[in-house]
Amino acid sequence: MKTGTRSFVWGGALAFCGTGCGGESSEKDTDLDTARDGDLVDDAVTDSDEEIDAGDETDTSDNCWEGNYSVTTSDEAEALKPYACVTGNLQITAPALADFDLTNLAWVAGSVVITNNPMLANLNGLSSLVSIGGQLGIYGNDMLGNVSGLASLSSIGSGLVIQHNVSLASLAGLDSVSVVAGNLWIEDNASLSCP
């Protein structure tokens, strides 16, 4: 039973929540990853139809990974560990990944997608991430209880999407975000309460 939709302003953007941001979804169709299969559609987390693949490009002398990078295994996360930046998109979709260490990563020029990681409990591996040029999408991570690992993040260039994270109980960690250009969608996070 749908009991209504609450909206609130955070960081200058409008978010739509089901009542209490819990298990009830809003009436609004968001065209996001509603199938929870990692496929990005329409205006979800990236604006291109380009597939994100590990090894798309190579590193540069700036200690940046040039191009898109996809983490689907712990070995792929380990391979990205020495890099300070990614010039394309970063996607983390690794069903067996419980945690990862990308603490050298300071910025991603494109979007960051963290989706369908059923074992992932936190985002502490992104503790040095300061800036995302595209969108930040966090969805379908069943064990994710918090986003406190994102405490260094200060700007998101093209929107924030947080949905379908059933254990997410707090948005603490996003307190330092002063700029969210674009839309802010927070919905269907069963353990999360709206302010």
C-alpha cells in the first residue's frame, strides 16, 4: 500500500522519497536501475550508452587511470588501488566483494556507480574521494549500512542517486558534499528515514 510521497531539499536539489524513505516507493517513475541488474538506462547514472570495462584505456604519468574502469572482482579493485584518479567512469559491481581499498582515489572525472554488491557493507575504500565530475549512483547494495566512507566527498557534478539499499540506515558521510549539480534521488531504502 502506498501511503504517500515526501520530498525534501538537500544540497539545493529536490529528492522524492516513499514515506519515511522506507520500503514504499514514490509514485514517480525515475527511469533508473529499477531491474537492479546494473544496466543504466535513460538519465540514470551515465548519459551515454557506453559500457564501462576495466582495461578500457591505460594509466598516465599523472597516476590517473585514463578512461573507464569497472571493478567486478577483488583483483580488479586491487589493480586500481595505486591510482589517484580515473578520467572516465568508475563502476563497482562485484557480487563477491565485501570491501575494497581505493583509498588513493581522490577524483573521478565521470560517474561513479556502486551497484549490485550484495556483500558490501560500507564504502570505506573510497575515503579519499573528494570530487566526482558526473553522477554518483549507489543502488542495489543489500548489506550497505552506511556511506560514512564518503566523508571526504565535497562535490558531485551531475546528480546523486541512492536507491534500493535495504540496509542503509544513515546518509552520514555525505555531510561534506556542498555541491550536487543535477537531480538528487533517494528512494526505496527500507532502513532509511527522511529528515
